[in-house]
Amino acid sequence: MEGSSMQQFPRTELDKPVELQVGKDLIRVDGPANNVGAGGVFVHREGLAVGDSVHVRIPAEHVFEADGKVYETDGNGASIGFSAVSDENRQALDDLIEDLTRRGLPAA
């Protein structure tokens, strides 16, 4: 996670859009500079505040969804840690990370 001292899991670049539900707002973030790991996602998006509760959705072969919380922001975007991930969504995330890695997307 760019600029983060809280990163606990390896991350890989994410070439899928990330959809964020923040309150009543639905935000779609496209961009190859986003990245994902087992514990969270970094999105290049301003306007999110530390402490915001966020529902994250990543449309992929197996859609991944999880609740999370913004725990860090900087001039580049926001780091969102996953706080609630079902077993089904954990498997979808594992499959997504495996696919990204197999396709050779770089570590972030």
C-alpha cells in the first residue's frame, strides 16, 4: 500500500475496477495503479476520510465483496482494510490475487 506503514500482506497491482459504497454514494474507481492484497485495497481516489466505513466490490470472474474501513489517506488515494469477509468472498479474493499473479501483474 503506497506510503503505508500498516501493510501486513503482500500486494499486487489491480487491473479491475473497484466499486466503493460509502453511505449512499457509489464510487467506481478505475485504474491500473490500484492494488489489492489479502487484507485490503488501495484506491487512487480523493475525498475519502480516515474512519469512513466502506463496502468494497471488485467485479471479476468471481465477484469479491467485503466491508472495510479507510485507515489511511494521502495525496494519492486511500488505503481500505477489510473488516468483514465471508468464506465465499475470501475464496473469491484468493482466486483474484492468484489470477493477477499468474498474469504477471507486478507487486505493489
